[in-house]
Amino acid sequence: MTKPKITDILVGLYTKQESKFFNEHYTFTIATRKEVTKSKPKFYLLFKERKERKYRYFSSLYPTKIEKVYSVEHKGIAYQIKGYKSNVIEIATVCR
């Protein structure tokens, strides 16, 4: 049995605790950049498999016109991250 890729299991609901959110496969953390530029927004995502210790870069968090909704891109796939409840995050793919 092959291990699922992150892009195969990324979409769905996540439990949020402070600046982290997770499901049974992955944990994400929202990090803050020290230096913000036009192409590098203030916030970005790091991720790790649940058993791993070290986080890896995932994507910048680009603000949208909708409150508490960010867009991200990972390996050429666009996603929206919606923090619509205080303890739940939803990740959905974006059709272009």
C-alpha cells in the first residue's frame, strides 16, 4: 500500500488550536515573517506529518477580500483556507 500524497488528503476540516491546525495525517502551523514584502506576505504555513518532529515550508498565506479566508498554493495546486469557526479550519481546492 502506498502512502497518500499531501495533495490527495489535504482538502477537508481540521481542528484548530491556537496557531496550529491538524487532522489525522498532518499538522500545520501558522508562522509570521520578520520581513514582509509584496511577494512575501506576513503569514505563511509550515507542515509536518503527525509523526515527524520537524516542520517544512508549505506556502505563504495570501489574504483575500473575504474575512478569515486565505489563498495558498502548494505544488501548483491552489487552495483556500477558511477559518470560519474558532476551532475549525476548512481547506478547499480552488477551481481556476
